[in-house]
Amino acid sequence: MAFGRSLLLGAWLIGIAGPVAAVVHEVDAAASCPGSGTSAAPYCTIGAAAAVAVPGDVVNVAAGIYREQVSPPASGAAGLPITYRGAPGARIHGTNDLSGAGWTLASGTTYEIAYDPDTNPAQVFVDGKKLAPSAAGPGAVPVNGFFYDGVAHVLYVNLGGDDPGRHDVEAGARSFGFDVNGRSYIVVEGFEVRGHNTNGIRVRSSSHVVVRGNRVLQAASFGLVADGTTAPTTTGPVEISGNEILENGDAGLRLRNNVVQATVSRNRSHHNDNHGLLATQTSASVFSGNVFYANARPGGASTTGMHLAGDSDGNRVERNLAYRNQDTGFQLSDGADANLLVRNVSWGNGDHGFDVRECDGARIVSNTAWANVNDGFSIEDNVSNAYLRNNVASDNGLLTNGNDLFVDATSTAGFSSDYDVFHRSTAGGNSIDYAGAEFTAVADFAAATGNEMHGSSANPNFVDPDGGDLHPGLGPAIDSADAGASGFQPLDFDGRAPIDVSSVPDTGAGVPTYADRGALERIDTAPVARLRVTPKPANVGQLVTANGSASSDDAGIVSYRFAWGDGTADTVQSGPVATHVFARKGNFKVRLTVTDGAGQASTVQSAVNVKAVKTKPVKGKPSKVKRAAKR
Ligand SMILES: [Ca+2]
Ligand SMILES: [Ca+2]
Ligand SMILES: [Ca+2]
């Protein structure tokens, strides 16, 4: 009994003492091994620190090259993650350096070296360039190719004559940079992770893991993976944010096998050999603020910016940008149901801007598609209940007989669209193809189908599309969106709130009635101040009028500030006209500052010469000025 009580007391004491102070374990590749993790004697490997890190600890990794796979052996705890933090220049390489001696001529121009890494090399880089893998055996390695004998553990490289040892040779050696498997409360941030045989960073069957601010490149397969393995195992919630993911051999970002509640935000995924992002069986997740561009599979034709497939349901895809990808910018397919795409921008992609296939209940709201090679918005292959509102599509499919909106005959069940802009700047071709019926004008489509009763075919007048600026100019997109649309998001792609352009009638629906169509709200431009002061010159004691009514602003001026230049208080008011009496002579600079509702200001000034009143002295009668002074 007494023993039990002391245990309880002990636990209580620990409780009031709070958590033990977090330990920072220092790691430096240049330190003497093994080290002890202090600043004076850092560990020489990340793994040595990982082996001792407990919840709340930080593994602080100095700049340098680390040729090891980090598989965190312990989890953190709620509020006490174990953080792996790379300093700028902290690089985890998936390859080993095979330059220097050790290579011998095998046959012809093919050289060989004994090589037995942790996992068989999937890639070999010579002077930074990838060699072609060959399965043809040591006697038939093509020039600029390699063959690996996984039984004899020999690597063969053919550079067409040169000894590889005289070049910079990096050969695949490890599967992952970070393999977070079955862990929780882990943070991985700030690393460059390069050249792995499988993935740069993999998070598998884990939860409360944060992967942020890393650069993940040249993995043989996917760059960065969240993998739930199979149900009922789940990965999530996880955060994947602010990473740059490039030049990987498959999709840059890959979520699969029962991932839930992932937050994938502000990543840049580009120049990968497959999709910028591919998600299957990924649900209730948010994808926001990501950029996907220039993803293309050599010899392929189906590499998208971002693709939700394979029963990825109930996700929110918001404020992402996809451009110049080999295939479609944003794609839903294969039973990816009840997803919302809102405020995304897709331009210059090799197929559609947005492609919705084989799914139910897609909401496509306030997106912008411009100059995609095929259709702007394509709804095809047994889609049901597609819902489009507030989108802007312009000049898609001009050279391919494509359309701004394409709906095939299998996808009209429950289809609904309104408040969209479908525009073509060239004659010929059709803006809309609906179940085989073609329409040049949105009004004709509306008359035929009842959709787009508030739609428009007019030019959205993008500010500078060739320069990548797809903000709407004055035209059909301004103050005309349905803010009551399901899934509508008032903050636009840039995070700006709608403004009411005073010169444009508000024809939108919901609240407010002045949101704009498309992913981008019209930018609130700065006001222009204009000022006229009368009379000029003026006399001391005379009423002077400062008129700012020629000032202008796109959304309206909310404040006029008049500074008189004579030391008296400024006049601040909501109206454009103010008056003043100068009590002394002089040259005064009257300044008008106008401010709009966004706090943007503009100032103009006007000089006014105020003269003393010359009066003839009249005997027995004080001058008007003197009379005024006596009152
Ligand atoms: Ca507006
Ligand atoms: Ca308006
Ligand atoms: Ca303005």
C-alpha cells in the first residue's frame, strides 16, 4: 500500500514539474565519430541522434552530406514532437560516391567495380547526368548506360571509353532519405534529400507527422510519399508543406492506400517524370496553395499537374496553380467522389485545364482555365452530378477543336452549371460541346439546356495572360459571381477578398453580390487624386474652395484629407469639397490625399498665392480687414 502511494506521489510530482526540458542533439557530418550530440562534440550521423531522441527533442543537423537512411526509431508525443531539422546545406544523399580508383575495364568500353550497397542501385549519375539502366548483362551495356549484377554485386558502367573513376560518379545505395514508418509526432524539415533508390521521404502508417520546407529531388520513384499501407491502417493526419519536389522518376508527390486528413500546402512540384501530385484512396484532405508545372513523362502523354483518383473522396482542392504540364492541369477520375475544386488556376497544359471523369458530385467552383491545349473544363466518362459555378474559361482548345466546356453524353445526369464565363477570342470553333450539341454562344446553350442562365460568352479581359496574370479586367467576370454557390470561397487565389467595383453594377447572387468569377478577384487599384483650388490667387480672409471631385478610384474613395499648408489643422472628410480661409499672406501648398477602402492612398498638391488685402486708408473708417480683426 505504501509502495503504491509513493508511485502515485512520484507520478504527481513529475506532473507538476512539467515535461523534462527538450534536448537538442547536434549532428555534424564533419565531426569526429561517434560524438556525443553536444555542440562541442556533435554526433557524426543523424541515426546516432535518432537512436536517443525522446519526445520533445530536436535533432539539429549541420550543413554537410549525409549518406545514411534515417528511419526514426521512436515517436514523439502530442505537443512534444521529435523534430529533425536540417540547417541550410544539410543534404541526405541516396547515392554513394564511386569516383576515384577502383574501376577496371571489363570489356569494350565498359568498366566494372565491386559494389554492395544497402539496396541495389536504381540510378547512377555521372557528372550529375543520369545513365540509362540496362538489363542486358555486363557485355551489352549501352554507351551512357549501366548494369548492376545483384548476385555478384558488381556495377558496370559504359561511358564510351572513359574510365568512370575520372568522373563524378554517384550510384544509388539506399531506398529512402527519411522512412517514417509506424510513428507519430515527427517533424522533418529543412533537408535536401537527393537521389534515392525508391523515395526521398516516405511517411507510412503514421500520424501527426509534419514534412515541411524540404527539397526532394531525383528519387528513382516518387519523391515524397504518404502511404497508409492498406485499410484499416491509416496515415493521417499529416502535413506536407512548403517542400520543393523535382526531377523524380515518378510522381513528385504521392498519397495512397488509405490516407486521411492530409494537409498538402504550398509545395512546388515540377519537372518530375510523372504527375506533380497523384493521390489514390486519399480522403478528407486539403490541397492548397500548391504549384504544379512542367511535369512530363518522356514519351508519355498522361502526366497531370494534380490527379485525384482511385476513390479519393471528399477532398478540398483550393488555390492551386497548374501550368505547362504534359497532360491535364487538375484531374479527378476513377471514383474520386464529392471533391471540391475552388479558386484554382490552370493554363497552358497539354490536355484539359480541368478533367472530371468517372466520378460523382464534383463541385468545380471559381476556377480559371486559359489556353489549355484541349478543353478548359472536360466532364466525361460517366460523371454524375457535376456542379459548375463561377468559372472562367477562355481560349481553350483553339488549335484542337476543343471547347471551353465539354460534357459528353454519358455525363449529363445531374449536371448543373451557371454563372460561368466561356469565351473564345477567335471566330470558328465552339465554346461549348454538350452531349454532342455544339454552341458558339453561352446564351444558346442556356436556351437549349437551362444551364448558364447567368452565363456569359464575353471576354473576361485578363490583365496580362501571356505574362501569367489572369486577373479579370472590366468585363463579364466583375461583380457577377454567385457567392451562394456550394463550396464558394470568398478569398481568391491570392487570398484577397472581393471588392465592389463602383462603376460596374453588381449582378452576382448571394453575399456579397460583387464577388468576381474565376479564381482571381479583380485587384483593387490605387486611387488617383485630383485637386482644383479656387480662387487663385486668393486674398487673406477670403473663402477658398479645394475641390477634389475629379479624383477617382475603381472601388470608391473613402477619405479626403486636405492639408492647407499654413499650420492649421487638416480637414478630413468623406466628401471631395472643402473650404478654408487663410489668415495671413504667403505661398501655401494645399495637399489633397485620397484613400480607398483598401487603404491605398494618392496625394496631389496645388500652390496658392494668398495676398494681403490692399486697402486705401479712409479717414475715420477702419479697413474691412481691421473691422474683421476687431470682432
Ligand atoms: Ca468584384
Ligand atoms: Ca459594383
Ligand atoms: Ca481602389
